[in-house]
Amino acid sequence: MDVTALVPEVLTQIISWRVVLDIVLIGIGLFLIYRTLRTLGTWRIMAGLLVAIAFFAAAEVLNLRGIIWIYTNLTHVAIIALIVIFQPELRKMFAVAAALGRRGWRRGDSSLAVVISQAVFRLAEQKRGAILVFPGREPITEWLSGGFVLDAEPSAPLILSLSDPNSPGHDGAILIQNGKISSFAIRLPLSKTQTVPEELGTRHHAAMGLSEVSDALLVTVSEERGSVTVFHRGKMRVVQNADALTSRIVSHWQEAASPRLTSLKKSRKWSLVWELSISLSLAFLFWFTVIFAQAEMLERVFSVPVEFVAAPEHIAIVGDKPNEIKALLSGPKADLNGINSSQLAFKIDLSKMAPGKHTFVVTESNLQLPKRVKLLDADPSTFVLSFREIREKVVTVKPQLIGKLPEGLQIVAVSVNPQKIRILAPPGDSKTKEASVMVMTTPIYLENIREDTTIFCKIIAPPAIQPVDKGWPDVEVAITVKGKER
């Protein structure tokens, strides 16, 4: 394989809006996968898959047929397994994609955030556990279970009472959205990562669990330590005072209520730019590797059937004619893989044939190959066919009776249906009689006949004789027998 010859060909394919769109879409997909896996903490599994993909790409480039066969046959099973294994990650990725242009819940004002923050730190002073959930852009209903609808204005006494250890719903989470406490005693999904230290309790694991699968802000109060911790996008941070918590809640509301890109901080914007750039670079590398592998020049032998088209009624082929040829083709791997043997045919146009011998040469134009596929050789590369003039005639079908009837029986009558058929045969000369072009049925063995019998037979004709229609008709032969008189 000439690598230097392939590079210009690949580069010419890049200069296309379709290719650019292809690379951009692949890059966006890689970006969403990376962000999702990083949030959920399962990026190590994906890293292993990327290594496997890179190994397969290298096998494609080096044409390692064994590795390619293994990957090809395991692809369908692997895809189903990946869907099952990465079901949460896929749901998260689609949720992020759907929320790109979506605004979050109506944000509350800073005074409401002050009320909530003061209530939270009063709970921390009293060492009462609590979880408060502030949704972002992404819907979180599917991740919540249980709970009771409240739809009340937030206030410090109400939050304190809902978190009272004697309250039936104090172990659940409080959902605050649209400026109200919409429900309480809600159960949250537990974290599936090892991010939360083991010494922290179920509340912190539940808060981390929801932050891993959504963009909601969660505030937890530890009943053992009296500390306040904020969870967002799979990260946790301890908050020291009510003012810091107020600022964080207001910032979250503003971020959820504004377009996604404008809500990002400058540092995060640059981080996203780098991540997108790396994703697009990987997409280009992946695309280039696949196209480079598919552009590899290969040689392959195909069996190509020979088809005779537009044959005139007065011309027939005399003798044997080829049914197929072996064609050695060369071209890019992608084009050769796209060729279906059933779609290939070496077509010979007989519309202008005259009686006599004609030589035919196998060429690319007769094979109708893809643009970048070339014909290197063919077996046979040329062949000679003899053509003879034929005319339409009507001849009698003769039953071919073999042997004798069993002793004591004799033939009374033999009828053939159809008795005469139309054929195409050489014109012959004035001495040629109809009998010379008579056609017969397949053999009928009389020793097996003991009564009146009807037999369906095929027609046997010399090679120079052809049926007028597409094929020979079936012939019905009726044989009537009787016993011999003594």
C-alpha cells in the first residue's frame, strides 16, 4: 500500500461540507459522552472502550484479518451490551442534549435565598439532618420517588418543622422550585460512584446521586457534624456560613434561568472550549483513520455472470457459451467491500450480431464497475462465439418410446399434446426435410406401462434449435394399451 499516494486522496475528501458536518457531529457526541461519564465517574470504563476502538482502527489500517473478523462478528453483541451497561449514562447524555436550549425553573429572588440559607444554618446549629433540592434546566422527575405535595411559600419555621426528627417525612428531601416548597419527604437515587467519603451518611450519598444524573443543586445538613454541604454536577463543597450559601443558591437560579452558554463563568467557558477542541480533534482523527483504512488499495477476485442482451430473433449461438468469468478487481477497500457479486454482470449486446464468429474482450465498460475500481485481469479475458442464422418453423413433437410393453400387451394409440410446436432453427437448404429438425420427448420406458397411462415429458432438441418462447413447453403423452388377441 502506497501511503503517500493515499494521503492526497483522503485530503480531497475532507474538503466537503458533508465531511465537516460529519466530523462536527461526531465531535459533539464525544463531548457529551465525555461530560456525562466524567460527571457519573464511569469514565474509566469508557477509556477501556476507547483503547479497544483504537486497537480495532489499527487493525483496519494494518489489515489484520483475524482481528477484523473478531471485531466484526462481536459488534452487534457488544452494542447491545453497551446499551445495557451504560443505560444511566445514555439517559443522562440525552437529557443534557435536550436541555441545551432550555431554561430552568423560574428563579426566586435573593430574599427567598436568605430565608432558606438562614433556616439551613439553624438546622446545622441544632444538628438536624436535611436535604434541599433546587432543580436546574434538566428535568428530575424521573429520578424522584415518594413524597407529599405541599406547594407552600418557603419560610424558616416551615423548613424547620419539615426537618423535625419527630416529623414523618424528615428523612426525605425537600423540593424547592418556582419559588415554593412543592413537596417533601422525597426519596433520591444513591450515588453509584466512590466520590462521597464512607464516613458520610445516606443523605450525602443521595444528594451526590441526584447531582450525578442532573444539574440540580442540593444542600445537605449533617445531623452528626452540623455541617452544610452543597452538591452540584457530581461535586461537593462544604459551605461555611449563610451568606455563602445564599450566594450559591442565587447563582444557581440565575444559571438555570439564563441560556446555558451565557450562564457559564469565563473559566468554565475556556474549559468547555478546550474540551470541545479536543473532542473535535479526536473526531477528526477517528474519521481520518477510518477513511484512511477504507481508502487502502486492495485486490479481489469476483465471479461475474455472463449475460446476453438484445439478441435478435434470427440469430443463435452455436456451441458452448461461457456462463461466468473471473474478474480480478483493484480499488479502495470501501469500494470493494461495497460491491455485491449479484450486482455484477458482463453484458454482451447481440443487437448487431451477424452470422459467423465474433471475438469478445472483457473490459471495464462492460462490467459497469464503481468509479474508483479498476479491472486488472479476467479469466477468460477474451472468448470467441459462433453465431448462426435461424428461422421460425413448426415441427412435430415425436415421443421417444424405449423398449417393449410387457408380454400380452400392445399399443393401441399414442397422442402428444401439443403435437406441434414453433421453433427457431437454421434455415438449411432445399434438401433439408422437416424430420431433420424434429424434436423429441424425454425417454418413455414401455416396460413399466401395464395400463393406459399419461406421462408429462420434457423436450429434447439439438443445440442449434431453440424455442420461440422463453423455454420449452411440457408435453403430455397419452399411451393407450390393450391385450393381444389369441
